[in-house]
Amino acid sequence: MRVAVINSGSSSLKYKLFDMDTRSVLASEFREHIGEGGAKYATHKEALESINIDFSTIDAVGHRVVHGGEVFSDSVIIDTTVEQEIERLISLAPLHNPANLEGIRIVREKLGSTSQVAVFDTAFHATLPSAAYMYALPYEVYEKHKVRRYGFHGTSHSYVMKEACKVLSKEIKDTNLITLHLGNGASVCAIEGGVSVDTSMGFTPLEGLVMGSRSGDLDPAILLYLQRELQLSVDAVDTMLNKESGLLGICGENDVRRIIQRDDRKAHLAIDMMIRRIQKYIGSYMAILGRVDAVVFTGGIGENSEYIRRRVLDSALFASLKVLVIKTDEELEIAQQVIQRLKV
Ligand code: ADP
């Protein structure tokens, strides 16, 4: 069975075609800077159309959809109702869900009634207990407006969890893990017996770790101060927190490879802040899980930087932790979920 996977990010598009009988990759394409000033592709439609896809050979298509809200706790075959629901969730993911929807609609034009499956970044975290997903705001802010922790990177956390259990030769239901997805975006997940019980990203992907250009955790009063005292607009604060903060904000760049080569105060500070935040999350998730079978590093930084892994693990509390490094494969996980959905 040939499964195509389309991963439309806010300004990028990844395409992979798998032969799922042999689990081999038949085609792989990447387009970036979509819609940015002077970019080659103004829209996701143009980017997708620039890829030479023989739709007649494809049996099913899997789409990464960033936000599934409270509605989708698993991947789902796309029909008009699902599409409408993804559209309704745009207010929760204004940068991502529109791009994901566009991908779904373009493929439908080409493929007609061939099955398309939506795989949600949030779905793996649908198991969070209420004490983990609630913010301590007036209860109706959750009830009326669905403001709660959703968590993201679920496809990656779930993929590396399954791979880690294979390496550990343990049943998923008996395994507790802390998975660290450290890329340009980064998140931590506490997994108890195969289910996500806490995660660092929240209502949006902004919460949690110090990331490439996102601040992660902050005192929320800072936002009020920036608006009231510095007269910054809501949009200016949004841009600052998502695009001008994190490693980039502290030391002027977000490529960890380059930052760790530098020997200046701001580069050291940026890495120290990133490491400290990760350590705080590991420590708190150890407390929540009680027993941890392994800590799993993944994502561009987690997979490739021995230096960062060593710095993160440099705490007496972590001395007895088993450590695994597992390459994530979100597209393969999406393709596997397509197969699972279509079997049901
Ligand atoms: P994205 O979240 O955009 O998918 P990736 O998972 O590709 O990001 O991770 C990108 C990050 O990985 C960058 O900060 C890059 O510097 C870092 N990275 C990649 N290779 C290495 C390496 N060998 N050492 C340190 N950092 C690395």
C-alpha cells in the first residue's frame, strides 16, 4: 500500500511517499519559506503543485494537523464534518490549521474520494489528567473558551515512545518515560504506561522550554507590562514571544550547532538557560511519574548534540536514569496511523 504524507507547517511543506509493505520511502520533498517576502512559493497550493506527484499511484494520504482541540483524541478519516471541525479550530491554531486544511483540500481535488486521514499533533495528549491540563484561571475560561493545555509534538512523542519500548524490550503499558523532543520547537512529555500524563507545551506551542525563537515559560504579568508600560500592541508582543525570543532573543541566533561553537557571554547564557529549563522539567516529571524507565532524546538537537545531552544530564538526581537517543520520524508515524485507521 502506498501512503503519501503531507506535513504543512506555517511556512513549510514536507511530502513523503511510503511503500508501507516494505516501509520504504519512495519520494521525499521539502519546501520552505512559503509566503515569506520574495519567496519562490506564495502559497501552500503553489508549493504542493511544484512537487511532481503521480496521484494515480497513491492509495491513501495522511495529513499532519496541528490542532485537534478537545474533539479529536485520535487520528480520523477526513470527511466534511471533520474538515469543518478543523476549520472551527483555526482560532486555536491560526498559523497552522489553515495550511493543513489547504493541503487536505488540494489533495481532495486531485484524488477525489481516496481516503485522507488527519493525524493531530495534540491527540497523543488527550489523556492528560485535568490537574495537568487546567490552568488556574476562573473555571468558565475553560468551560466557555476551551482555554486549557493541549500539548503538541504528539506524533513525535508517541513514535519515540514505541521505539524506546522496543529498545528496552518492555511492554508499552508497563513503561514510564520522559521524552525530550529538542528541535527548533521543543517539548517534554511525561509518559506513564503508554499515555501522556503531562507535557510542557500548553494552550499553544509557546509554553515550556526555551526554544529556538520562542520564550517558553514566563511570568504572564510580563505580557501586561509590555503592553501597558511599553505600549506594545498585542501583535508586537505575539511576534516578540514567538519569533524574537528564546535562544535567538538572548544571543542573536537559534542554530544550536553555531551557538555552542561560540565563546561569548550571551551564547553561554542562552545555552545555560535552555539546559536549566530542560532540567527543571525532567526533575518535575520524575516527581510526577515516580519511576522512570528511561529518558529519551529526540529532535535535531536531542539526536545530534552529545554536548547538550551531557549538560542536561549533569545532575546528581539524574545519575541513575537510563538514557536513549532515538531519531524521530513523524512522517512514518503518520503513515502508520493511516494504515491503522483504514483497517478499523
Ligand atoms: P524543527 O523543530 O524545525 O523540525 P529540528 O528538529 O530539525 O527542528 O532541529 C533543529 C535544531 O537542531 C537546530 O537548532 C540545529 O542547530 C540543531 N542541530 C542539528 N544538528 C545538530 C548538532 N549536530 N549539534 C547541535 N545541534 C544540532
